[in-house]
Amino acid sequence: MVKALNVIFGIGLAVILFLVILLGVRAFYPEPDYAKSCPQTVPYVMIPCGSSMSETECDLHQQIEQQKYRDSLSVNQDCSDKYVEESGTYRRNLFFIYGVFTVILLIASFFIISIIHMSAGVALAGIALSITGFAVGWRSTNDSLKFLFGLVILAVVVWLAYAVNKKLSN
């Protein structure tokens, strides 16, 4: 019965710690908002020639109207491009933020190894953050950086597994 409770508490700690870190990051590092980055604009609506315009005036009027329309589309596209760039930077930064939390949680789990279910819960939350970081930042982070950061996380996990097994076998 005690072992079952320890497993439940370990899993519960992992889930809650994982969610608290995700929510904390979102609270202090909010995601870019398209509505704030790009105020809603409507493409310019071309006004037809008036009946009192000559053919030459109408041609000139239509050229001006078409240019205004193209300019309005360009503004919308520039704004969208800026938002896509900001979102990519945000996701790349999340990759590193979650990675740092992963390393901190894995190391912290080593120091509380005497309470095995808590240690396991903290380590599981760290591993879940690592997976989340890779998923969120996959397209926005350079492959070399992902590889290097993955190696660091792998090294910490291997070190932790070795140290835990060594400590528990004594």
C-alpha cells in the first residue's frame, strides 16, 4: 500500500511540477499575439470611376486605386512575416528555457534521492519538459543547437542514472 501511494505521489508530483513550470513560463514569457502584432486591417477596397470622369481620368484613377490596394496587401504581408519571425524566435527560446529547467530538475532530483518517489517525480517532470522543449522548438531551432543541447541533457540523464544506481546499491 505504501509503495502504491509513493508511486501515485511521484507521478502526481511530476505532472503538477511539469504544469506549474509550463504555466510559469507562459505567465512571465507570453507567446506573441497576432492581434497585437498585426492590427486587423482590411485590404483597400477600390473605388470605381465616377460617371463624370473622362477615360483618361478614369485610367489614372484606377491606377491609383490599384496601387493603394497593392500597398494595403503589402502592409498585411509584412505584418504577417514579422509575426512568423517573432513566433519562431519565441519557440526557439522556449526550447532553451525548457532545456535549462530540465537540467535543473534532473540535478535537483539527485539531491533528494533519499525520498525516492519525490526524486523520481522531479526527474520525470524534467524529462517531460525536455520532450516538450524539443517538440515546441523543433522547427525554430538550428539542428546543431538541438544536437548539442540534447547531448547535454543526455549526459545529465546518464550521470543521474549512474549516480542513483550507485547510491541505491550502497
